[in-house]
Amino acid sequence: MIYAVSDSIGETAESVIRATTSQFTDCKFDVIRVPYIKDKEQIDKAIEEAAGNNGLICYTLVSPELRSYLAERARISLVDTIDVLGPVLGMVSEKTGSAPRNQAGLIHSLDHEYFKRVEAVEFAVKYDDGRNPLGLTKADVVLIGVSRTSKTPLSMYLAHKQIKVANVPLVPELNPPEELFKVPPYKIIGLLIDPYKLNEIRSARLKTMGLSDTAVYADVSRINEELDYAKGIMRRLHCQIINVSGRAIEETAGIILDYVRKNKERHGEL
């Protein structure tokens, strides 16, 4: 029997044991996980059981005190042990001159943050550009604005900050989805831009597509019509408005993140 003893869930210790035992195909092993070790009494119990079963203990304990205690008690009880983290922590600390945090479960906290970020990115892709308006009420933030006001880049940037963002294009010929008017106003952010700046952006976009920059899409009068329509929708929604003219994506995102934080304090969500 091999015991995976840990002050977290014990996954690391068990993985090391599994990787090791896979090299011994002519032997059978029982791997017993002993997670969430918090005190010496739990260590005593694990050592007693291992001693009674002629077992081996493989442990990942970040607490120096508990590591030392386990090693000493196991020595007295004649139980063989392998300290997975201790030597690595010591070597890294010596090389860097920095002390470890000695806090259990940090890697799983990081994993949780990673998966939240992935979930937010998938959400941004799924509900980009008005696709599936049913997702609007599930979003942390809904961005609205005319074409080329950086809705999609902002959605992806914010997704990497674990914010679930949906965005909706505003076009005079199309009514916004009904779901948009069911979203709390404080979750909606309208993006506006100077018409001549938008003219430059759209003209450049047309050129990269091999089209003439004289198309209606880049016409200033058409742009003004779209912006007036967008402003009307934003007034109806009573939403926050940000002018993105001359702003980098990071700058606009910073304003939105600050707004999100304030709303979280005020409304307890987002």
C-alpha cells in the first residue's frame, strides 16, 4: 500500500505514485489518498495505518512544521516516506532567495482561475456580434455600438479578465433583439466614436478587403445616421456610454473594468 498524504486534495502525490507504479507491471499496488491534512493528529493516524499495512507514504505538505513532524514520526514508526515537495521548495527558495508562501491548494486555485477565463472566452465567441440573443441575460457585460467600435476585441480582452461579455451591433435597418431590453441597464455599455475617426477606420477596413473606400459603409453621412440611431437606443436603455475615439483597447477595457468593480460593490454581481 502506498499512501498519498497531502494538506490539499492529494492529486500531486497520487500522480507521482501512479507514474512510479506504472513502471512495475508485475506488481499490484493499492494507492490510498489521505487529503486535507491540517494537524499532527491526522498525521499520526496516517502513519499508524501505514505502519500496520507495511505501507509507504508519499507526501506533499507545504507546511514546514507538518513536513518535519511527519518525517520524524514516520522514522520512529519505521515507515518509509518520500517528500515530494520539500526538496524542490528548498532548492527553489535557495536559488531565488525568496520564501515560499506555504499555502496549500494554490495550484488548484490557479486552475480555477484558468477555467473561469476559458469559460469567459468561449462565452464571448458564442455571443459575439448579436449571435444568439438569448445569451444577453447571462452576460456580465453587454457591449452595444455601431460597426467598428471595437466591440469584439473588447469582448475578448475582458474575457481574459474572466468577464462574460456579449455584444450587439446597432444597425438602423435592424431592431435590437428584445432580450437586450431585459438586461439591467447597469450591465450595458454603449460604445460611441467620432464620425470622422470611424470614417478612417472603415475606409482602411474596406481597403484591406480590396473594396473601394467610397462605399456607403464609410460614408460620413451614413456614419452619422448610424451614430444617431445608436445614441437613441442607448438613451432608451439608460446605459453607461464610453467614447472610444482615440482610445486603445486596453484603455477602454480599463474603464469598463473599473465600472464593473463599482457595480459589483453596488449590486453584488457582475
